[in-house]
Amino acid sequence: MTNSMSWVSIPDNSDFSIHNLPFGIFSDSNPIKRAGIAIGDQIIDLSKVAELGVFTGLNFDTDVFTNEVLNPFIDLGKDTTNAVRRLLQKELINDSSVLKEQQSVLVHQKDAEMHLPVFIRDYTDFYSSIEHATNVGTMFRDPENALMPNWKHLPVGYHGRASSITVSGHDVHRPMGQTMPPNAEKPVYGPSKRVDFELEMGFIIGKNTALGTTVTTNDAEDYIFGKVLLNDWSARDVQKWEYVPLGPFLAKSFASHISPWIVTMEALEPFRVPGPKQDPEVLPYLKYNGDKNYDIHLEVAIQPEGANETVVCTSNFKYMYWNMTQQLAHHTMNGCNINVGDMMASGTISGKSEDAYGSMLELAWAGSKPVALNDGSERKFIHDNDTVIMRGYSENGDVRVGFGEVRAKILPAKQ
């Protein structure tokens, strides 16, 4: 199966190939939010596909496609959601398809507004890149003991704020906060001076568990529906002052942005790779079999107002020390329940080279090494009216599966 076999035109190097078909929620001149699948520059309106009877043989209630979030669809289970995706792949390469005859099922992406694809009841952010954790520990602690003693024994994480997660394209104001200026005797209140991006990926839970239930690394993939790009904004000066003793709070809760299309784990199957060697050996409940990391190319660009963008980071999801199955197994090992639509984030994804660092904190090394942009300006952290753009894709021969982008502008603070 190739893109050229599809009767929908798919541009070269499109993230949304015939091999992908990610799910999202959109609206257009019809303001009703509804489910769609991305293909090339188009969206397949799944509610209209259902009206044509294409899904009749799958025996499920197609009203899930007119819900304003994907949760009810995802809750049908992977047998059904995968069958929908596979059926549409077949229809897209069938020149006799009823969908080709009724092209009102297609909506141009440029004419659509994308919405948050799922209701996120709970959000957990991990800290699973050893390169990132080492860089941060080197900057703020002893370089010889950059990692905390527990870091290689468990996936460190914290329970984040779900209500402030929004979709790409929604700009956010610079947060106000309490900070302690250098050499000051007391804190001050004002706009954060160190707003930062964090290059992350999130995975969406696809199956509920009851309170008291655990998920093993062997079963974890059954509970993961798909993945999105995530920009986990941070206010570093606020974070530095508030994080002791309980960790991230207001510095991390003012906004997080995700890409609008959820790429299924089945679409990412061709891109599995081995993860880094874990030393010391992990406890039995964190051991796993097979390749659990994924080769996903990632980049971050900064675009000042009225200027062209500059790519400041190129990284890869394959670098993660702790993989998703370990994160989910650890998250539930105490009996914590999970729900369809919950999101787990990777933590900042940094590589070994300086251009692969996934935050301005690392790229500019806490402000000591400003990053040059194409317009001649420099950045230690994100300025007002800067737009941060993250992109991601996987490629294996002629098979390309991408995430599109997540972008947002930092607006001046509301004082």
C-alpha cells in the first residue's frame, strides 16, 4: 500500500499518509464538533462516512462520531477503533468506494478548526530522559551526582494540571508569579522572566481500570490508544523558587499545548526500536520484553513576531530511558486507576548533542549561552510574541507517519 494508490491526493512527505490516518476533533462552517481522520491536506468526516453505511458491518453506535471528544469512540476498544482505521485505508485505495462518489465526506484542513481531541480528566508528567535529567542536575547540583539516587530505579513523575491543557494554535499569556531575584532578601511578584518550552510527547489512555488494579509492562500497550506532541510550558524562575518541598506547581500549570491529531500506536508499529540499556537492573515489575521505544524525529522552532522561524532543537523520542510501558506499570503499581482520555507525558526529550536539547534551559544553559536566531536576535528564554512550533514524524523507507505540529505564541502578561 502506497500513497499513490489513494484516490485522495497526498502531497509528498505529508505527515498524514495512507499509513497514518490519525483521529481528531474538528468543526468547520458546520459548528458542530465531530470526529475526523487526517489524510493528506484533507479531513475525512467520520459522521458522514457513517451516514453512508460504511461502518455497518462493524456493529457499533456511530453516534460516537458526533461527540465533541473522542473518549466514547476510544472507549469502544482497540478491536473497533483499529477496524475503523483499517476499513478506511481500504476505502481510500478503492476507486469504486462510495466515499469517492460522495466527496462531501472530505473537508480541507485549511477550512477546519481543530479542537482538543479528548477530555483529559487526569494528566501525569514524567521525567524520563536521562540526558535532560543529567543536564538539569549538572546545572543546579553537583555534576558528579547529577541524577538523584532514585532516578535509575523508577520513572519519576508528578500529577499535573489537566484543565490548562489546550490544543495547538491557542496562544497563552506570559504567567505572573512569585520569584526570588538573585541576591534578594525577599521574593517579588510579577511576570515570569524565564518562560521556557519543553519538547515532550504524550500518550492517551485507551482503556479504564478500577481502583486497586495494576497494569503490567506486558499488558500496558493494550491501554495506550495513541500519541500526540506536547509543549509543556514552564516558568523557570517561578519553578526555582516554588518547587521545594513539593515540586512543580504554578510554574507548570499555566498552559500545556498538544497537537490536534492522535496518532495510533498501530500506525507507529513499524518504528519500534530498542531502548537504552538500563543499569542498574530494574525491579521485576519494571522489566519488559521486546522493543518499546519508537524512532520519532522531533524538532522545535522559534518564530519571533514578523520574522522567519529558526529551528533550535532536533531530537528523537527513541532516546527515552524509561519507556511508556514502564511508565504506565509504575503509575498503576499502587492501584491508582486510569481512565480513557487520561494523558501521560514523557518529560522533556533531550538527546546527547547540544542541538538535541529539548528546552531553552538546556539550549542556552540557564541563560549563559544565548541561542542565535535567523533574524539576528538571541534568546535565553522565550520573549513576548514569540511563537514556538514543535513537529514530529517517523519514517522507514517509503512509510512516513507524522504528527503535524503544535504551535502557540506567548503573549504579554495580563497584569
